[in-house]
Amino acid sequence: MYKSSSDSSGFDLTDFLGFLWQKKIRIVVTIVILTVLGTSYVQKQPRVYSASSTLLFSQDSDTFSISSNFNPLSSKGNNKIDTYIELIRSRQFALEVVQKLQLQTREEFKKIALDGTRVEDVQNAVSKLLKHLQLSKVSNTDMLKVTYESTLPYTAAEVVNAVGPSFFEYQIQAQKKKSDETSQWLDGQLLSLSSQLESAQTELEQFMQANGLIDLKSQVELAKAEISKLIEHRLTAEKMLSSTAASMSQINAAQGKIESLLQVPVIMSDVLIRTLSAELFKKQLELQAISKRYKYKHHRFIAAQVAVDALQDNLEKTLNKVVVSFKQEYDAVQERFNEVESQLSLAKSRHAELGAHEFKLASLVRKTEATQKLYDVFLTRLQETEILQDLGSGNDFSVVDFAQVPTNHIKPRVFLGASFSLILSSIFSVGFWLLIYLVADKKTRFISLLRNHGIALLGEIPKPPKTRASTDSKRLLKVKAPSKAELIYAECVRALRSDLMVRSDDSPIRTIVLASVQFGKKRSKLAIELAKSFASLDKSIIIDADLRQPQIGIEYGFEQLTPGLTNFISRRNSFSDATFREKDSQLSVMPSGSIPSDPLVYLTKPRFGEFIKRLGVLFERVVIETPPVNDFGDALVVSKVVDGVILLCDLDVTESADLLEAIQRLQDSGSPLLGVVFENAKNIKSKMSIRNGGRNVVKKVINT
């Protein structure tokens, strides 16, 4: 069954092991050379020494520390250690170490000028110091490990031992500088706050004196009590005013009439009025009784009438007095109500004024208290800063372990370098030769492809040697004295012939088609040489069935209109007219004849198939050349009437996909594919040994 190109071009374990065995000498030599070079390079590297010291950063120094709002260097936990690490790695601190040890004067730290001389350069020394300085925290501790690498052991130890004390001094100076700056800033703030506090206190006192605020709280309470009492008086006066106003309205409505006034409750409530009204009513009853007995001129009637009139006049005067008195009382109630209302408004205004004073006073008090608290805070910070300046910070740091001058170098590690070189050399060597094997050795990939598809490799043919063709179409091509290339080429052709003859032992293979994968240079050379090789043993014929770009006639020097295959199939010429015999040879040649517009018309005719079968009887071997398989379908048609097909693969121009496509086309059409022959193969060793007399032997074989 046909396989995909990815499967066919795979490189399995067997191929890999075969490749290793085949290239073992080259791989080993490459590994040895690269390993020796790598080891030599490692050995030539300058020796590097490493020294380490351990520093302790105490976390207990925060007892008197200034708050983080005022101390930029303060930090907690691991963040503090990280801060110290970054400070040690800073160029400013590195410059302190360089200047302290005068590292710029040492050869190791000097800068190489353009002319090759070494010159002192402080910044170059700083960069080199930071490049080889390593800092690492000791896990779960407040300690820091400082390591430095140098080509001189004494320098490595000296630098490491100088880092700790230099940093401690550097940190103390930095903290002192910060403390001084903080103290100066706090002093300035205290002066400003003192002035603000004094101003706030003065403003508070002036406000209280200006408004007479001895005891503002008591005054506010008194104002509230006064307002409460006035509200009670107002309610009472308002109630009285409402009552008298109603009675006054009834009196005004009576309009001075006695009967109407006597109907007013407030008038009738007067005792004198009630008494006079009762006596008047009694006298009127007596007058009414007398009037029934006596005339109006009777003295008793007149006396009774006089008594009634006197009482009525007295009642009227009394009513007028009561009305006037009530009006006076109403005016007094109205005046009292207005007075209470005025007093209440004044009390409310005073209370509002006291409230505003209370709010202003509270604001001034808060301002004074806030200024006082801020002043106290800054005063406390200033005292803490002075305490820190007196105590110092030398107890925060210490060197736990000083570095000793190293005696053994850490670089280069010759054994490790050699081992690493060996590993890299092995990987590089195998990869390099494998890449060459896969990329350059196309023949090996094609062999793997054929093996995966079960296709036989019939032979490998080198590039054909240059020959000169004869202009006589009926004479044998003249061959010059064979060269080494010609001898190898002839030997490979005979090997191919022998392989085909061996295959003929099981089933006769008389008619053979040679079809290339695609067009190539001198593609008819192999067909001609194979036919000649067969003719040296038996009667053979070669037919040019490439009716598109025929080459056999050109190789033999035939003219363009020479009769051939198409002329015979179309019955324009007989077999003898279309066939030519080589001189002193059993090989017959049938060129293509005239080139038709549609070659498949001739190749698919029954006459062509019958003709090929008859040739298989008349000749021992029939060699037929067709157009390339991938370009045209002619080879597929011709393969139906032959005993076997040989696929020619030009290693110079053919790719794996092209070869795979040609094999697929032949297998899909059911062609009797015998195998593949590689053309233009390189590095082919002849199976026969060529000695001094070998050339004559081969020459005789070729001539026969």
C-alpha cells in the first residue's frame, strides 16, 4: 500500500545506528579534536579565586528609630535587607570601596586603552568591582553573604573584608546626615508651630474679651431658660388675649344697645350688672301689675314708673362703666402680649448670638489644641533624633565571618570543562555529520524511501562520460580508448544488465521500459548503453517511444525525418525501413520517426501492443525509452504491454517528492515496476579492480 511522504522519508533507529557505524571514524575524530580544543581553551583561561564574608544586620535597632514618615532609610524585615543589598550594589558605595583600597591603581582594575596600554580609571574600577561582587541573603536570617572573585587571591579577600566595614561606616554617615537634616527640618517646623500656637492663643483670648465670654456655657444655659419662661408667658398672654378678643368682638357687635350688651357673657358675669338687671326686672313686673289697676296719672303708677326709670338709668350707666373697664382690660392684655413677644425675640437673638460665639470659640479652641498637639509631636521627634545622634547606629551591624585568603582557585574547572566539552563535542559531531548525511547524501535518503516502499534498487549509474557520436546512422558509434570514468560507467551498466538477467530466471523479462522521473541531461545514454550491453550477449533492439522529445535518434546522429516507430505504426514504412542495425553488433535501433501532435494516439493503438509482443518473440531483449513519468502518461500506457519497467532517478535534479510521485503513478496504474536505477550517482567504486592491463580487457569487452 502506498505511504505518505512523511512516512517514506523517515529516519528510523536502524538508519541512525547504521549512520553512526558508517561515520564512526569521522565522528570520533571530530569529538576528539573538539574536546581537545575545548579542554585547551579551558586550561588557558586565567585562574579565578573566590573569597566570602558574612555580615549581620540587626533588626533590634528600631526601638529609637524615627517614624518612616521622617526617615527615608527605615524599613522592616526582609525589605530592610533588600535595601542594604541595593545600597551595597550602588556605584556610589562601590566608589567608596575603590577609593579606600585604591583599586584603580592595581593592574587588574586598570582600563585598556586603544593603544593596548593600561591606564587608571576610577569608573572602570567601579564597574569591574560591581561585576564580580556577589551578594546573597542567608535564608531565615538577617545575615548577608558577600563574595568576590578575582584573579589574585589576596585581592579577593581584601575586597570582601573591606565591603562590610566600609558599608557600616557608609551607613552610619548616611544615617547621621539624614538625622542632621531631620533635626534641622524639625527645628524649623517647631519655630513655625510655636508662632502659630501663640497666634492661636492670642486670637482666642481677644475673642473672649471682645464678646464678654466669661462662662459661655452658663450664659447659653441661662439664655435657654429665659427663652423657655418667655414662651410660657407668651402662651398665657396669647390665651388671655384670645379670650378677651372674643368678648370684645361681642361688645362691639352690640353697638351700645342695652339688650345686646346684656347678652354678652363677660358683661353678665359682673355682679352689679346682674343685681341691677334683677331689680329692674322686678320693678318692671310691679309697674306692669299697677298699670292694670291704675292709670298713668295715679301716684302709685307714677312712683312705680319713676323707680323703673331710675333703675334703668342706673343700669345703663353701670353697663357703660363695665364696657369701658373691659376695654381697658383688653388693651392691657394686648400690651402684655406684645411685651412678652418683644422679650422673646430679644432672648432668641441673644441665644443665636451666643451660639455663633460658641461655634467660633470651639473653632479657635480646636485650632489651638491641634497646633499644640502638632507642636508636641515635632518636639518629641526632635528629642528622639537627638537621642539617636547620641546613641549612634554602630550596634546595628557586625561582621560574623571575615574572609581568608583563598588557596585554591574556583575557575577554570578543567575536569568539568573537559567533560562539558566532551558532551558538547559529541552532540555537535553527531549532529553535524547527521546533518551532512541528511542534507548532502540524497542517495541515502532515496534508498531509505525505496526500502520503506518495498521497491528494489537495481543499480547506481555514475555521470555518463563524454563521447562523440558518429554522423553515420547505420554505423556503430566509434568509441575512443576508455577512460577510468568510462570503465566505471560500463561496469555499472553490466551490473544492471546482470541484475535484470538474474530476475529473468524466474519469469522471462524480454520487453523493458526505461522511464525517467523527470527530464534530465543525456537521459537516453543509459538506455543505449543497456541495449548495447544486452546486444553483446543476445539479439536486442532499442526503441525510442518518446514521441515528444526523442533523444535516441539524436544520439545516433539520425536526421529529423528518418523513418521510425510512428511511421511503422501508421503503416507508412515497413519494419525494415524503420529499423537500423549497428555494424558488427546484434543491436537494432528504431528511432521515434516523425513527431505527432498527439503521441498517445499511436501508443494506444492495438497495432502498437501487438508489435511489442512480436518483438518479444523476435528479440531476446527489447529496450524501450518513454517520456518522464511525472510529466506525461506515455510510460503508463506503454507499461501495459511490456514485461517490466525500470524507473530512472537522476540524483542531481530529482527530489524525494518527485520520486515518490513517480512510484505512486506506476503502482496505481498497475505497471510491472522492476525497480529504480540511480543516475549521476557519486563515489561509486567499480566492482572490478582496474590494474595496468585492466583497460585493455574492458575495451575488448565493450568492443564485443
